[in-house]
Amino acid sequence: MAVDISFVVGGEAGQGIQSMSFVLGKTLMRGGYEVLITQDFESRIRGGHSFARVRAAERHIQATSEKIDILIALNAETIDLHKGEMDAAGLVICDRGKLKTGDKNGDNFLDIPLERLAVEKGGDRLMSNIVTIGAVVGLINYDFGLLADVLGEEFGRHGDKTVEGNRAAARAGYEYASQHFADRTSPRVAPRGPTEKIMMTGNEAVALGAMVAGCKFVSGYPMTPTTSILEYIAEKGRRFNIPVVQAEDEISAANMVVGAAYAGARAMTATSGGGFCLMVEALSLAAMTETPMVVVLGQRPGPAIGLPTRTEQSDLEFALYGGHGGFRRPVLAPSGVAEAFWLTVKAFNIAEKYQTPVILITDHDLADCYNTVERFDLKKAKVDRGQTISDEEAASLTNYKRHLITESGISPRALPMQGNSLVVTDSDEHDEEGHMIEDAETRTRMVLKRQRKFDRLQDDIDEPTITLRPNSEFTLIGWGSTYGAIKEAAELLEADGIAASVLHLNALWPFPVDAVTRALAHSPKAFVIESNATGQLARLMRAETGIKAHKSILKFDGRSFSPQYIVNSLKKEVS
């Protein structure tokens, strides 16, 4: 039987849940498994209930499973909150003496003296988490050597003594579980062999994509779920001379990016809904001055502060229409970690080719989840700077017009202080030379010029992901990070004898009218699945294509879709 196993590590914020899940996930990946790690944590430094799901399978996965095979409980609350999700044969690993509860009895509760083993074998009670991971590896009869290697990588910077202490602690947990629970029915997970894949988060993929795309300036103000983009580039970008500025607020951050991009640097900012509110004036400035910039909008539930560490897809219309004055802008939405990398590269190329702001819209679910991906072939990452004038051309350029009206709507772009060309632009409406105007004729010509750029933009936008099944009863439609759950839901339905096609969008604007219309031409029932309360994609689809969804399956509790949730919701709608 194919391996598909789910773990949950739960406890209070500050108990090392994220590091435990990462070490476990990386260990499973090193044995050749596909891994997905999703984080669910409260917006506090200490206390509350936080947990991480680690799912490992032989096939690529991009969605969580609702069932729990092994629950790692660092406190009693974790058991109380998650016992209803346990598989019938599921197991709970805990240190009953530390849970301060005596009612967690039964064959599925495995009592392990985690803290005592950490002190005895590792020399520090703080290593009890590593004892726990060792116990998990022993329980599933996995290769301890893979865990030892991962511990060496994760703790090597702290010196050999720390590495050996952690390995000893892990070995103690491994041997305890192997000796005391060998007769328990638990999943057996044998390594499949070495792998060249890597494991990273959506935010890390965006940051890496920006660096590969030639980004040379980043400014932002920390705001979940995009803060780690700024942190990643601040750390890794030092090798590539990429300055990262933490501005005093999002207004300054966005205007710094416009200034850097106007001067010729590929520039980016990253924020969430509340910060994007403050950036829309700068976004409008970039549109008027035809300045390329990339804005990463990581969604979380609102309005106001909302749920700062949860997920939602409620900013789609904001991304499409935010800003004063009517102007269009490309909006791209990666469906997973790998696509987050490639769409970031594409976002920078589109921004410069069409001299426009581009919005890369993600969410907490994608931003903070770890997923296994193939190593990126950087030879395929091409940098397209569009109609940027070279230094040689600029040296002999006279009578330069920054906003020259062309058939394509795209003006040849010289940079300030480049050669003998004088580069002029204005946030007021302007003529071809960039000087402020107020006459009706020039205003009309410039608006039409800027609009013409978008008539060609569709050629640079990827087609939606479409999986058509013969005689399908439904088409499941989504966008962004819901792809994994929707795809797997269709597979579960197929196993039940129900054919369901899938239509998933990674570009929301320009809207892929033709592709969507073709995909739905023979579909009797279209179900739009999205994480918001108002059905924003369904409304956009109807506005652009005239096609009304049969039903919307909406989720807006701050938690992600699972395949099982979609299947159950669909069956209720059609029963």
C-alpha cells in the first residue's frame, strides 16, 4: 500500500513546534518522500494553541489531510483539540508526566519520558523535542541515519558538541519507541532512496525568484505573512548587493520602490492587505509614470487586523481595482511553491516589458507552508528588460520622449542620467515628453496609449491549469493556493465514480476569457472554490465571461481547504 502519512505537532507558541515539524519533514524528504508542512499558529509569542501538520507521501502533494496518523502532543490541550481528527488506528505521543493529566489512557496513547531522556542522554531538557522526533522515527521504523544527518545540518553551526548532544537525544527517543512499542500497530515508512529535491516555503520561493530575476532593491514594512520575504532577501541578498530597507511605513516603502525602479533598478515590495491599503497611491503613481514595480500581496483575513496569522483569499478585488483612476495591472497568483518561484521571475519581466506595476497575490497558506520541489533550473530563468535603451543608444539620443506614443503603447525607456537623454515624467497627466498638460486631446491620447499595452499582455500570461475528464459532472474552479486541495478532491471523487474536471487560474488579470469559456463550454455544473465570504472569483468570472457558477464553495474561517472538505461540501450541494 502506498505511503501517505500525516503527523500533527501541537502545543503552545514557543515550544519549538515549527523547528520540530521542519526537522521531521526534512528527514522524511531525505528518504525520497514528497512532503508538505503547514503551520497553524496564533498571533502571540507565547501561549495559546499552535500546531503544524506534516504530511508525507510517495506522490506529490499540495494539500493537507484531515486525518491524523500520529499526534505529537506537547500539552494536554493538543489532545483535547485534535482527538476528533485521529485515524481509527492513530497514535498519540506524549510525556504524560508533563501533561498534568491522568485521563489520557488507552492503547493509542504512547507515554514516553521525553524530558527525562533529554536530560540523561542529551544533557539538556530543552532537547526533549529532539527526543520526540527520534521517537517518531523509531515508531514508524524509519532510518535513524537520515535523522542524524539532518540534525548535523541544522545544528552544525553551533558546534560538534551541540550536534552530538542532539543526536544522542534523538537516539534515546528512537530506541525507547522501538523497544517499548514494537508491538503497536503503527505505519511503517521505509526510505525510498535518495532525492535531489529541496524543501522550501512559498515566501522563500518568491524571494529566491526575485533574486534570480535581477531584483536590486527591496523595501517594505514587516507584516505577516510576507515578512519572511524581506528577511530572506536581507540575509541572502548580501552576496548579490541587494539592499533591503525597512521603511517607517508602507507608504514610504512603496514610494521608495517607485523611485528605485524609475532610476532603473528592478524593485519590489511585499505586504499584506492592511499595508497594501497604504500603498495604492504609489501604485497609481507607478501606473501614471509607467514605472515597473512588483508588489507581493500576501493575503490574510480582514477587515482591519483580522486574523493576522491565518489564511484567506479575500483581497482579489482589492488587487484588481485598488488605486484611484481607472488603470489595469497584471495580477498573478501562484498555485504552489514551485510556481511562486517562476511567477515571480515572470512578474519582473512583465513589469519591465510593459512598464507597469505587477501584483503577485499569495496568502498565508502558501507563504508559510513547506513543500518539496524540484531544484530550479536557473538556465530557464530569462531576464527580459523590454524596450530599455542601452547606454550606447542613449549616448546619441536627442529629443528623447519618455512617453512616446507608439502602436504597442510601450515607449522606449531610457534611464535618468543615461547618456545625453533627458528623462522627464510627471504624476500629473503629461505629454510624450513627460511635461504636465491639461488639454483634452492629449489626455485622451495618453489614456489610450496606456491601455494599448494591455491588449498585448495576454500573450505573456500563462493559460489556466485545465484537467478535463470525459463525461465529467462538475468542473471545480479555483485560483492560487487552493490548487492542491481541488486537484486531490477531484481525484477522490473519481475514486468514488464521480468525474470532475478542474480549472485553476494562476493569472487573474488579464482574465483568461477564451480559455475559461472553452473549458466550461460542455460543463453542466461549475463549482467555484475560494477562501472568502463573497465569491470574488465567481463574480469576476461572470463579469468577464458571462458564465454564472452553479454554486460556490466558500471557506472563510482562516483555515485552509482540505480535499475532504471540498468533497463533503460538494456532495451536500448535489445530494
